[in-house]
Amino acid sequence: MWYEKHTVQAQLRHRFPQLADPSTYYGFRFCHQLDFSTSGALCVALNKAAAGQAYRCFKDRTVTKAYLALVRGWVEKETQTLDFSIGKNSSEGKTHMMCIEGTEGCENPKPCQTELLVLEYGLYDGDSVTKVLLKPLTGRTHQLRVHCSAIGHPIVGDFTYSLGADDTPYRMMLHAHLLHIPLEPEPLHVSAGDPFFSTLDPKWLPQRSLRTLTATVEALLEQRVEEDRKIKEEKKERARREEERRKGHREQRIEKESEEQRKQCQEWLSEWAGD
């Protein structure tokens, strides 16, 4: 099938055959995933050690990711946190989809959070749309697509979650713009340029801008740096308290041992005096 040939790993193997690793399942060490129709930044590790370090960052949720999207309609609330729990849809004909808690057939919903910031209002092919920056705080399958659909603003061109109705756009308008992984000794920072410009797609006509992408991303990264600083300080404080606790236990043990030794010496002295 065509979708089995036009994959990221097929393109990587074609362009960078020297980087392929036949010992891995996909031939490359992918540190995370993007939906089939999503463009943008994707992290691929070149060796096992790098993959392990990146994986720990994703697991500990210290990675900063930000996506650009065009969504249907004009989003009134300029900044908001979407916190719908998401589970797998078990309804007939929808088993390839996810759904929010409370939907009929929704199985095993788990808490999910996405921060949404409005960047611009405009038109796409004559219809009202909003350009937004999406920051997932969790990593559930199809999370951004499901959350946007849940608030009544599905992503433009999302064929699946429009149930096949939104089939006119040439692609789904979701793009992984920013990826920041706090690796040691140097963090990995990748930015994939904004593809939603009128020069690239004349059907997109921005009308009113609320904030620039550059300033928004800078603020997001500054927030991440501050959060990381607080986390490190909290870890240091916990380590200091743990060391004090252990030191206190050692001192108590030494004091107890010294008291026992003193008593034993007194007993010996008493015995010697009796002799």
C-alpha cells in the first residue's frame, strides 16, 4: 500500500542510509511519534545511549513541545487549558479513533492537558479559522486533535475527526513547530519553520494578529527554564534534607554505641575492682 511506502523511516533510509540501524524494529531509533498527517520536528537518536537519555526526558515530561494548527471557527478564549480525559473509542467503525471521557464507547480514559494560545484570526478558503499554538502537557494518542474537536474547533483538514467531512484541504493543518529536550551536557533545541503562510498556501488569509509566534515561543521557553530551575532547586532541597536525616541517624547510632560502650567499660572496671 502507498501509506506503507511513504513513511518517515523509508525517507530516512533513502536519504541517510548510513544512519540506519538494522538492530531496531523500525530501522531507526525514534524517540517519540507524530501522527501520520502531522509535519514538523521529530527526534531520531543516532545511538542507544542518546536514545535512552532522550527517552528518560520524555518519560519524566521535561520535554517542551509546541505545535501550530489552523482550527475551524474563531476561538473566543485567547488562552485556555484543555483538560478532557481521553480514552480509546470502542464504537463500531471508530476503533481507530480516540474520544473524550463521557463519549459512548470511550474506554480507559486518562487525564490529559493541552495549553492553547490564539495567535491569529483569519480565513481558510473563505471559512473562519484560527491559528493557534498548542502545548501538550501530556502525551495521549491524537490528544491535540481530540481536544480541539472537543471544544468545537477541529483542526482544518482533519479527515478522521471530522468523520470524513473535512476533505477539501490538501493536508491536515497540524505542525510540530518546537521541540526542546533538556539533554546533558547540552539541551537539544529544534524549531521547524511555520508552514502556515499565505505565500505557501494562498487559501490561508490572516486578518487579525494577537501575538507573534517568535515572542510566544520565547515566553514559553523562559517559562520552561524557570520551571526546570525550580525542579532542580526542589531536588537539591530534598537531597539536603535526606542527607541531614541520614546524618542524624548516624549520629544517633554513634551516640547509642558510645553509651553502650561506656556502660560496658564501667561493668569491666567494676569486675576488675572486685578482683
